[in-house]
Amino acid sequence: MKEKYYTEQQEKLARYGKALSHPVRIFVLDYLANNLHRCCYSGDMAEELPIARSTLSEHLKELKNAGLIQGEINPPYIKYCINRESWEEAKQLLAEFFKR
């Protein structure tokens, strides 16, 4: 078995960092964070961005895999919102990291 040289917090920080590594994902998080009072449909975001819906779907998938957003499928619509628990954890981990 291969020995790990990094902590669970470092793994989480890397996962969040990867999710934050594209401007479209930052746009999506900003869009959702500015609409905390409601969940948003992917179609609404697609109208705001000059990218294909399939490309937006891939970015939403990355954010969801990282745990920063959560989605609910309600055919034919998919609505998304910030995963508040992971959002707070990411803020804390990033703040602690940048204090060094």
C-alpha cells in the first residue's frame, strides 16, 4: 500500500482548488452565491454565459463532484444551489491556507 504524504484537509483543499480553477465555474459559484434565496436552473445560467449548454453541464458536474453545489433533477429541469456546508468548509480551508 502506498503511503500518503498529505492530510485529508490537503486533499479537500486540492479538490476545492480544482473546482475553482476555471472562470466559468467561478461565474457559476458567483451566480449561485448571489441568489442564495433560491435555487437556479441551469437554463438560466446558460442564458447568461456565451457557452454551449453541454459545456456548462460539464462545469456544473465538476462543482457538484467537489461538493460546492448541489443539484436536483426535476425533469426536464435541473436546479442548482450552493452546498452551504461544503461552501463554509472551503472558505475555512482556504482562509487557513492563506494565513501562512
